[in-house]
Amino acid sequence: MSSMRCCRRCCRQGERYMPCQLQSSHSVIQAEWDLCDLLDGARALHDALLDYEGDGVYADLLLPWLRANPPALAWLRSFAQRQGNPVPPASNEELWVLQAFSRIGQVLVLPLQQARGNGNGEGWAGPPLSLAEYEAFVEAMGMTVLRPAEFSPFYHEIVELKPAGSVHARAAIMAWRWPCVMLGNMLFARGGVDVCAGKTIFKPGIADASTLYWADRRKGRPVNDLSHGWGGNSQWRTSFRRDYVVGDTRFYNVDGKYDLAGQVADAADAGHFPALTLAERIELLTQRCLVSNTTAHDDLFPYDDCWRESADNGGVQERWPRWLSALRGGGKRETKA
């Protein structure tokens, strides 16, 4: 069993190092793993990918890392099997490790994106990695690759939008850029897709070009993440967003504190961003961007909101646009408390 030790750079206060206080409620979760070592190993791989200048990153970096890091693979598989009521617990330190792996994944899919001049992945093609190699890597980490046929904001990220002939046409997936990735029943990464939809469902220039939240790096669109703006060490103390499928229910941002389903989130704005209607906040949370609303999108703060919906064997795809449209038509904008 690994001994517990502090990371020396655990807590944010500018760039000052402050020892972390491991909470007793997390001790059982953390006792079996040296989470600081796992985070350091993921961070080292991320940085190595950014510095790589060869032409075979899978053989040169990814395979050796997999062979050298069995504890990380074992921890990921253990996390995937964790049970909850209905969602399993996770410590802050574990969410930091998951976020580090998420940032690796976002670097690896850069070659599958197209530069459009307004993302923070511009100017670099990304590491030389094929789609098959990306899938092999995440599967070696104990994850599952999915390509759900019906569009859902839970599983799909809109990369490019093609307007449909009918302004009310429901969203249809035209092509996959990269697949959805699951860690157990937790969403690890949404799949990147090209979509065709009516203008009343997804607005061109908004759904595929507005600021993408909970995103560290993309080509072709601006991104916003809680890790941005921090120093080289402190940025790695950012929590991963957890979305789950449990039975027939999809849970969005389970660690958020304002439940939009209960409509008790009127205090969530708290000066963070211009007031949004309930429908706009649900849209921003579930899609991770605005898709139909022309509200200024570059300085919002959806990170505290959470939401759940019935999966109903894909029925959400049919009901979601109509239900959200009804909310848009009847909702008043929330005001700050």
C-alpha cells in the first residue's frame, strides 16, 4: 500500500505552496493509491506530448507510458467500477487526476480537428496520432469507446454545423471526428461530430463557434476552463466535471451545487455573469456552450450548475428541443439575488 504524502503544490493561493489537508471522509478512497504520483505521471505525459517533435507519438510516448504506469491504469479501472447512490463519491484529489487525464485526451484529439483561427489549439497540428491509435490508447486505459447514433448533448460535441432545409429539423449526426469515451458509466470525453439541424434547434455560428466551457484546448473555437488563468502548478488543481448515466437517468456536472431541475439556482449568478433564463442555463450546462442563443458567450460561469434528465432509451433526443423551446418561450430572465 502506498504511503500518503502531500503534493507540496496542492492548494491554490497564487503560486504559493500550501500543504493540502486530506479530509477524513476521503481517506478510505485515497488510502490505496498515491494520488500525487498519479497526478505527476499524467502531468508528465501531457507536457511530453506538447514538447514532442517526432512522427510516431503512439510508439514513442503513449505505449511506453502505458507500460511504465500500471498503478494509473489500475486506479482508472477501479474508479470505473466504483458504485454510488446513485453517483459514486470522489475526492478533490481524484478529480484533479481525472482532469489531468482529460487534458491529455484533449491534446490527443487535436489532429482530428480543423483550425478556423479562433481556438487556443491554433498554430499546432497536435501530436501525430491516428484515430485508431487514439482509440487504442483510451481502451488500454480501461475506457470504452462509443458512437451513439442519436444526437445528445450528453454524448456529442458539435464540431461543425450544417443548416438543414427545414428550420425545425431535429439534429442528425453527419460524421464523427472522434468517438465518445466512457469510464464505467461516467462520461470521460464527448465525441466530436458534424451535425445537420434546423436553425431553430442549433443556430449556425453559435452552436459550432461559441465559447466551449469545461474545455482546455480546441481548434476552431474559443474555450473556457477553470484551470485557465492560473500558474503552471496551480492549474493542475482543477476538478474534472463528472457526468453519469445511471439506469435511465443522465446526470450533468454531479459535483455542482445548484440543481437546475429544482429551479432553486437563482442565487447561482452571484455576479459571475449576466443573468440567464433557466432554459439558457440548461442549454449552457448540457451542451457546454450556447447553441441557439445569441447572448454574449465569452464570460459566463456555468460551473456550479447541475442537472438530471431521463434517458428513456434515447427519447430525450426527441423531447429535448421541444421542451427547451417551450422553456425559452415562457421563461423570464433570472435576476441576481
